[in-house]
Amino acid sequence: MARLVILGAGVAGHTAASFARKWLGKEHEVVVATPNSQWNWIPSNIWVGVGGMSKEDVVFSLAPVYEKVGIDYRQALALSIHPEGNKSHQKPFVTVKYTSPSKAGQTEEIEYDYLINATGPKLNFDATPGLGDGSGHVGEHTVSVCTADHALHANLELRALIEEMKKGKEAKILIGTGHGMCTCQGAAFEYIFNVEHALNEAGVRDKATITYITNEYELGDFGMGGLHIKAGGYVTSGKVFAESLYTERDVKWITRAHVNKVEKGKVHYEKLDGSKHEEEFDFAMLIPPFAGAGMKAYDKDDNDMTKKLFNPAGFMFVDADYESGIRGFENWKPSDWPKTCQNPTYKNIFAAGIAFAPPHLISKPMQSPNGTPINPTPPRTGMPSAMMGKAVANSIVDMMLGRSDTPTHTASMTEMGAACVASAGKGIFNGTAVAITMYPIIPDYDKYEYGRDLNGTFGMIGLSGHWVKHLLHHAFIWKAKLKPGWTLIPE
Amino acid sequence: MRKIVQYSQNDYTPVPSKFTVWRRTCVLWQLIQFAIINVKMTVLILKSHH
């Protein structure tokens, strides 16, 4: 009997656990350790943040789902990895601390034969003074939509503001990224247009000045160096379409900005040219930068070897070319990116989703004359996370069952595409969403003139996009609950 | 009404015509678009799994 331990039960971890459990016989164990009791379909948090959905619509309890399929579920936070074991353990193990009410604070050492690190990000609010509360949580001046609870709170604040606006208040709304090194601009993009839509529906749009603030060099970069699509007889940059939408919906934008301080009703930011500015707000939703989960690693003598397993931001090393980062943007290649997501030192450890350390950015690295880096970090959420989770599970199952000594499946972001449906307002007949497909995620300028296949890269906005996003909401929650036919719904 | 200010950032961007905006929520047109998005996404998924 062998044991696979999976740390995290987000998109990557839950996908890996579900498929591993399905493919492995009952003689093998699948253990999931995650501090959360509920699974969250994060893309729909946007709608919770404007009151279009309830928290219950976007979360469900993990325990009954895992019990149904025979996954050993521990509601616990991973603290450390011991890939060589130690004096007490012959086998490698992880240390976890329980977060469930019945065992809160208790620690346990769980041995493993194979390990998947799919812990997702730590929401690093405290990277920007005032954005966090000093203890790792969102601060009092702004709101967030990163979790279902954050989104619930955001909606309460938004509704309170709308009530004031109905009485005549003129309001400044600021939405975007709360640091120069943020990723996940898509969430801010979705939220700003959903807020704009909600203000229209409440009849107070004319009372609001809405501004988008971002660390992107241009709108439409999204941490992927932007994209080009064929439209109207032209090959056109996504920047043009993004700016068009912002203009159409009367949303101002501030690009190339690093928010360096948040106060009550005001953000301070530095632009890429080094200039310093302020922007006032009555309501602000700013995305925090992401960091790794903050796990430690120890060798067999219990010496700290965290640097051997994780980069300084806390993301795990896998089969990427980490030397490529210093070769400079002009020399980056698709082959720099990982394929199997296997750790190069410990072959029984894999990382999937946000937890793996990217070799470098996708967007061009930039910094202000003051030395402040202002560039989006690489997105690796959603569809790529799920595909990595499945590929890693497939490889590990083959290795556990003795079919191979090496990973049998790959999930390289250079050979996979991404589909993104970004809501721009919820409504079965008046909603809209931007539907985008791109292939590949990591641009390849040796293979494609514009870095990506123009036949596989496409974008449109309309009601149909909203229907697709709504359909995906129900389909992926059905799949995540492992209901009949769940394997037929693709990642 | 949106106010376009000369020499400001929104003075230089293309904006959709009324017909284009109408098509975005025209149910018949959007049913066709819905089919197209699904085909595009299916092709993408098939290309992406290795």
C-alpha cells in the first residue's frame, strides 16, 4: 500500500485528489490536508461581491464529498515538509496543524510516498501598508473578493454606499491591484464592470466616478504580456479592446502603478516613471499580491532546508529552468517553463497550480527609476491549475502502480491554452461577459508571429459570454462535488 | 451620457456603435455566439491535454 498526500484542495489539489482516488485501487490511500472546510468556486465570488449570488451558491462542504469517494480528509494547515524523514520517521512526512473546531491547534505528522503541493497562494495583503491589517488579513480601508467571505463583506460595503448615493452622495470608486507585483488582474477587471452594472441597475451610475488602477503596462496585459486577436479585418492588440470597453462604460484607468500605501479614503501610488501620486476613494477593492503558503522544509537531521525546496516568495521549485530568469526578457523561451511539475531534487514531490515557482514573469519585467518593480506576475489559476492537477495525478498514479519510474504526463503552460470568461455584468438577458481563448498561455515568438496561434486566440463580449460563465459555474460545482458524470466535464 | 474629453485617454479609443452594443444582448445573435464560444473552447481543451 502506498499513500499520496495532497496539500490544498483548491482547483489544482481537488482535481488531483479526485482523479487520483478514481484511478488508484482501494489498496492505496489518498489523503488531502487543507485548512478550509469548504470548497469555493472562486470565479463566482465576483457575483457574491455585488449581491448577485449568495455565499452558499459558491461554496460547499468538502467532508461529505471526500467521505463519499474514500478520500482521507484532514482539515489542517500544512506547516512543513520533511522529504528525507527524520529520526522518528523512516519515510518522508509533512507536519500539519488542524483547523477543524474539534482538533483546532493539534499537530500531526503524516507520512507519504508521494506528495502534491497545491496549497495555492497566501493573500499577501500586508505587502502594502494599509492594504492589510498587519496580521495577514484584509485591512479596514478596502475590500477584497478573493474569498467568499471577503466578497460578502464587499457587497455589504457596496450596498451601503449605494444607499448613500441614492440620497445624493457623489462617490469615487477605485478598483484594481494593490501592489506593483500583483497577478489576477482579471478579478479586478470583472469586479469593476460588475460594480458599474450594479450601479446602473440601482439608478445611481451618474453619481459615481469609477477608476481602475493597475500594475499592467497597458490595459489588457493581464500578466501574460497581452494578446492579439483577429477582428474587423485587423490583427489587433487586446489593449485596444480593453480600452474600448473602459471608455464605453466610462471607467477611467491608471496603468503602470504600484500602490505603496493605503489610508482611509486614499491610496498613494508610484508610477513606472517614478512620479508619486494619490487617488481618493469612497469604496475600493484592491487585489493583494500573492505569496507561497509559507511552508518550511527540513532535512533528515531536522536542519532547515526551505531554500532548497522553495523560492524566496514561498513557491516550490519544479522542473523549470530557473537560470533563465537572469538571462533577460529577450532571451526567455517557452522551454524555460515546467512540463511535469516534478521537484528536481525529490522525485516523489510535485507542485501544481499557484504553488509551483514560475521560472520568470510572462510580462516584461520593469522597474521605476526608484527601483520599484512594477509588473504583473504570471497568472496560473483556473484552467491551467486544473490541467496541472490532473496531469500530476496521472503521472503519480502511473508511478505508484509501477507503470513508470518517471512522470508520464505533462501540463506545460507552453503547450496548453486557457479559456477565460470575465463577467462584465450579471443578468440572464442583460448580462455580458468577455469570453477569451488563447493558445498557448506562454507566448512563443519563434513559432507564432504574435506569440500565439491566432486561430486559437479569440475574444468577444456579449450576453452569450455571460451564459457560458453561468453554465461553467454550475458545471464546475457539479464536477467538484463529484456527482454522476463528473469526469465528462473537462478541466 | 458619456463625455469624451479631447486629448484625454478616452479620446483615442474605438467605441462600439449602437448596432454593435445592441447585438451584444440580442438573444438570437447571442445564441449563435454561444455555439461559437463552445466550439472554440472545446477545440482549445482538446489541444491542451497531453
